[in-house]
Amino acid sequence: MDGSIKHLWIGLLTKTFNVTVLMLKSISLENFKCFKEEATFNLKKINVFTGYNGRGKSSVFQSLLVLSQSLHRYGNIETLEINGDLVQLGVLEDLINCEKKTDSTIRFHLKSDIEGAEDIKLGYKEKEDSERLGKLDELEIDGIDYFNREVSAIQDDKNTIMEIHKLSNYPTQFHSLLSNYNYVSADRKGPTLYEEKRDLTIYNPIGKNGENLLNAIAKKKTLQDKVNRAVSYIMDGGEISINGEYARKTDILSLNFKTSNSSENKFKSINCGYGYSYVLSIVANVLTINKGILFIENPEAHLHPKAQSHLIKFICKELAEKDVQLFVETHSEHIINGIRICTLKKDSLITHNDVCFYFFDMNYCFIKLNMDENAQIDNWPTGFFDQQEIDLAEILKLGLLK
């Protein structure tokens, strides 16, 4: 083997991975789903996406989730796993903007706090042997193009040169930017009688649908106590108990609820409605994640407005001191207002500078809302939680005309 090539491979094999999770500062999407031209989202500690249905909110989540599941599936970023544990998006052609079919590359542009990997550009085309996979076609980090960079020290064919330099030189800290993701899907598991005992994975251990929820809670008594305190606060009373805990010789876990602190009666989860079960996946993820990014879709689902407000306040408080970024997709003004309240409380570690709101309008455009230190928004757009005022005005008008 040529000495220069050998040196590169040794460097690749002996390189130390830095697992410190650092802040994702922005993500830009180009030719990805509804984003024809490059669309940039500057990010903060708490990032909230709201607006009209089917206008691109979920696509922002999916862009990061598809990269993360690809890294976990293959151990690198060279193959895009379009259908994995987090998201199933069909074939690569489905991800290409329908108005830009002449360009077959979807592009992701990430900016982070990672020294040596602060500016990362990725491009993927359809893999020759599978329409359900993408192959890395563009890679640029901090201005260095890893596909077109000429390397005079190695005399070999171009493909080998590019492969070696791509693998050995892109900063391994980039892995940590996509590694620690917890995802709570809108389609999470509702009330269920039983859950089989199983080992938890390190990656998104509770599961995007909450399929491993009882296993996660049952493994640690201290976690169950924390969950109970959170549930009691969010739901104005309540407690969970899990039967078949790990010390017992059974393969089944079951969940019971006590819906009032003043009563000792416990009920099977299937007899307590969806609210308690839906909130549990969120609570458990918030309490167990210590670093990375937590994605939550529709946290308001099946919850009374007061519970929605309590839930987001609990989330903000718990994550304030953790090395965790929060991504929330919501259609609830109670979630939005709960976050605004958190930024105003004197004892809160979350300020208006830690929060970013994006609103997606009916024309597939989005705007970043400007919130000041008094939690006031000065560029309130049409369609941004104004339906109540519209309906009340119509009620008043129709009532006067009777």
C-alpha cells in the first residue's frame, strides 16, 4: 500500500470520537419537499413550528430525523436511510421538490457550534441500486469540498482518492450533532393493556410512538416517582403504577392510573381516556434525555387547555439546565402562550432570547416571529391564532342580526 494512503487509513481508524453535543444553530433545506429554493431556519434552545396544515412544518423535523436514522443505521453519512426507525418517507424521488425535477439532489445545510465543523453542507441523490436510499453526492464542511478537493500526495484513481478523503477528514464531531435524538411522534401510543418486557436501545429508547414507555419507567423507581410528580402537576392530580416490575418473574408490564390525588382507586389505562397516556410519552422523554435534541409533535393532543399550559411549562423548566434543544410542532395557542409565560417568570432560566417561533402560512411561506423581553410579538401574522377573535366577532354579528 502506498505510504500516503496507509497514513490516511491509520488516521481514520485511530481518530478519537468527540461525543459532546453542541447546539445546532441553523438548518437550511433546498430542493427538499416543499422547499424549492434554500430555506434557512435559525435556531435557538426552544424552537416552535406552527401554522397551516401541510405547509412544511413536519418537513423541517423530517430533514434532521432522516439524517439521524441514516447515521445510526450505517455509522456514517454516506447513505441516506429514507425509511428507518424514526421516519418512513417513501423513495428519494418523493423528497425532491416537485417544481424542480431537473435537479435530482436534495440538500441540507447545517450550522453548529462544533469547532472544525461549524458549517456543513450535504447533498444526496438516488442510489443506483435502490430508489429507497440516497447516496452522498455533495459534502462540504467549513468551506472544504470533500468531493472535488485535489490531493496531490496520493496517486490513485479519483474515486479512491475521494472516498479516502471523505471518510478520513470530515470532523467526527459531526456525528454527535445527529446522534442523540429523541422523537415523540404525533401518532403516539394511546391507552394499552400490556407491554412486553424488552431491552431498551440507547437511541430514542422510549420509541417515537411510546412503544417502550412502560419498560423505560419500570426500570427506575426514581423515574416513576418523577413521572408521578409531573403527571400530578400537568393533569391537576393523578398517579401511575406499573405492574410486573423488573424484579418480578413476568414478561408483561401493565399500567394503571389514579386520576385524583384524593382517591385511592386505580384504573386500567384503557379506562382513563387518551390524555394521560399521550402525556406520559412526553413526560418520560423530557425526564430521561440529558443531551441532544428532543422533537415533540402536537404536545397538546387530547389535553385540556390548562393541561396543555402546564405541560409546556414543565417541559421548559426541566430542559432549561440540560444540554438539550427542543423542537415543537403545535397548533395550540396554549402551548405558545405557555412558553411566553415561561420567559417572563423571574425564577425561569428560559428567556425570550432562548425561544424561536416560526409560522407557516397558506402560501408555503414562513416567517420568524419577533418576541421581545415582554413576550410581545410585533409581527403577528394573519392566521396565527386569530380564529377565536374571528369567531367571536361573527357570533356577535350574527347575534345582533337575529
